[in-house]
Amino acid sequence: MKKSNRAMITLVILALSLSACLPATASNQQSQQVQNTQSSQDVQSDIGTAVAQTVEAQNQVSTFVAQTMEAQATLTPTATATLFSLPTVTPFVVTTPTVRSSGGGGAPPKAEYSCDIIHQRPYDNQEFLHGQEFDIKWTILNTGTKTWPAGYDLKYWSGPKMTGAGTVQLPSMAPGDQFSVVFDAVAPDEPGFQVMTWVVQGQICFPYVAIFVK
């Protein structure tokens, strides 16, 4: 019986000892978990703070750079355009060739074949309505030293064609002779200054009509 009582007492003591130890162990584990959680939160907080500080620093750098560039743009002088003068165009002078005589002076020799228009109708810049009919008259003078044979052509050359005919044959004309040509004409439809040119065979002279069409 004594041995049995001792064994029971021993078991009770052990049970009490174990029960005393268990809460301490659990408490220690909970304390460790709390510390670990706080440490993790502290680390995350530190990381967040560092990131925020980095972003703020980058923003400050960007602001500083922008202010610097703006200041440089304000201080940099604008290049002034250099004015230059255009060269003056020198008028082209047409030199009339000098005809040298064989001696004794006097007027230069006349061309063998040449002519002038000594009378003209209508006069230059006369006004007509478009489609209006009018007459053309040229009096041609042989100013050359040769006689033209019969059949020399007076024909249309350029510009708006105002006549129905395009060619007229001239009679034989000795130096100093003159011959009048008359045409029926119609003012062109296009308004403004209009010039029609004809030519005597050999391009020895160019009769023309210069009118203003309204």
C-alpha cells in the first residue's frame, strides 16, 4: 500500500509539473509569433517609407530639371535673321550694230527686201465687245531696194485669229509702192488685251491688230 501511495503521489507531482510548464510554452510561442508579425510589419513599413522617399526624390529631380530647362530657354538669346540685299538686275542693253560704209560717209545701205505698215485700222488698244464685227486695214509700203514679184504672201502668223481668211497674195511692188489690204474681222470671246499678228513672206514685216475686248 505504501508503494502504491508513493506512486500515486509521484504521478500527481508530475502532472502538476507538466501542467505548469505547458502554459509557459504556449505563451512563449504566442509571444514569438507576435514578435515575428511585428518584425514583418516593421520591415514592410520601412520598405514603403523608402519607396515613398525615392519617388519623392525623383519628382524633385524632375521638377529641378524642368525648371533648369525653362530657365535656359528664357536666357538663351533668339538668333537674329541676317538681312541681305538682293543684287540689282542690270538692264540688258541692246546694241545697234554700226554699218560701216565703204567711204564718204552717208546713210547705211537699205535692205533689199523690207516693208512698213504706214496706215492701220483699228488703232492700238481700241475697245470692242466680244463677238463685235469690225474692219482691219493695213497699208503696206515697200521700203526695200528690190521689187517684189507678184504672188508674195501676206499670211496669219500668231494670236487669236479674228479673220476668216488666212492668206492674201500681194501684187508686184517696186520700191516705194504701197498696197492696202482690208479684212472683215470679229472680236474674240476672250476678254482683255488681244493681239493678232500676220507676216509678209520672208518675214520682212509683221502687220498686227492689238485691241481690248470687253
